[in-house]
Amino acid sequence: MKDEIINSDMSTRAKVIDLAEHYKKWGRDEPESTWMNLLVEEVGELGAALNGRHKHSPDYELVQIAAICINWLDKRQAAIAKLEE
């Protein structure tokens, strides 16, 4: 699923949004520590990709990082809004 989205001919913005939807379905109820772990993992993979030591391109990793950040921020904003009700 991720490969299909990231390797498609869509714009970068569309790729990030589609992948964010994928992550939303998977991890909406995951704790923040899970989102942090995912982010750190992808940032590490980005570093490897930038040095030519990863199977994916830096752009591939950046799309994943952006999608994770969007979902994590949405999760935090939803939690704040729920507290303010």
C-alpha cells in the first residue's frame, strides 16, 4: 500500500495526504510513544537514504515522515479539543 502511494504519479502533496489517511486508519488510537518511534525510525531511514545506504529514496522517506507528522499532530489536536469540551 505505501509503495503504491509513494511511487505513484501523484503530486507530493497528494502522496502525503493519501499516506496520512493510511496511517490514520492504522494508528489513530496508538500512544504518542508509538508515533515518536515511527518518526525516529523514518528519520533514521532518511539519513541512510541520503547516504545511499537504504533501499528507498530520500523523497520516499520524506513523504513517510510528513504523513506521520500530520497524523501525530491531528491526534494531539483532537485530544486537546476533547479536553476543552
